[in-house]
Amino acid sequence: MNDNGKNTDRLEFVIHKHDATSLHFDLRLQVDDVMASWAIPKGPTLDPKIKRLAMQTPDHEMGYNSFEGILPEGSYGAGPVMIWDNGYYFPEIEISKGVREAIENKKKGNDLMKSGIEKGEIKFKLFGKKVRGSFALIKTKGFGGKNAWLLIKHKDEFCEEQFDAKDEKLDVSVISGKSMKEIINSV
Ligand code: MN
């Protein structure tokens, strides 16, 4: 869905900021009609020198993309959830060392994502409001447990050294403009 709630011919992505047992960011990438998900304790960064641990979590329903509010006590992930960023993405292939091509065809891109997740390595270009540009998500070979991947920013024009997703200035919802505190207090 785009901002108008209409289906588009692009794959969607959303990043939830989620304060459950600990604060983390959930990166969700549309594959078929579900959202493949990774919990990133320190959040995504635009700094290409930093690798972020990203724990793969169960696929989420696409309907959850528009959820912002508080998951009640006693439910899985109880705590406030913010739509920290959203937009669309193109899967990418590396055509030669450091040279990537975005796959804009939705079906082709979707198939590429499925095989990439299976293999434990995907590349994609995000078009969000806070986070843009090319990334890789690569499954670790055992380090961090079987669901552990690493999120890495590729070098491109969207890089920003020391980018910190937990920065106060970035504590604002892309749909409501609320901070995490305001989301908690608005219920
Ligand atoms: Mn979460």
C-alpha cells in the first residue's frame, strides 16, 4: 500500500521502532504478500563502516505495516510501536564488484528476494523518508545464532557517517509525527 492505501506495483518496506523488552527496530520487506522481518537492536545505519546485527523474526502480515500504537501487556512484543520509516524498495543484483542493478520489475524482484533469503544473502535499495540507498543483509555463518544476519550499508550517495537511528532528532513517526513518548501518552 502507498500513502493513499492503494496497491502499487512496488514492493513495500516499513521500519517499526519498537520498545518491547528492549528498544529495537523491525525492518520489514515485502516478499509475496507478507513482510519478511528482522529485529535490529541498534537500528539501521547509513554508515557503511558499521555492520548491524539483524535477527530474523517471523513474517508479519502486510496489514501490520500501518500499525502504530501500543501492543498490550501479555501480548507478544508488548510495548509501544512507531512507524519510524516506510516506503518501497527494489531488490538488487551485483553485476560486477561494487556495481549493482536495481530490479524494478515487481515479480522478478520478488523472486530474487525469495531465492536470496533462502541462500542467506539479499541486496536491496530502500526508498524511505529517513533511510535511503543500497543495503545488504547477509546471514552469519553461525555467529549470533541461526537467525542472525548482518545489515550493511553499501557505499552510495545516501551514506552518512555516524548515522544513529536512536538519535532524538529521528524519534518521530513518519505517519503521525509523534515521538515514542507521545505514542505512549496518546493511548
Ligand atoms: Mn519488534
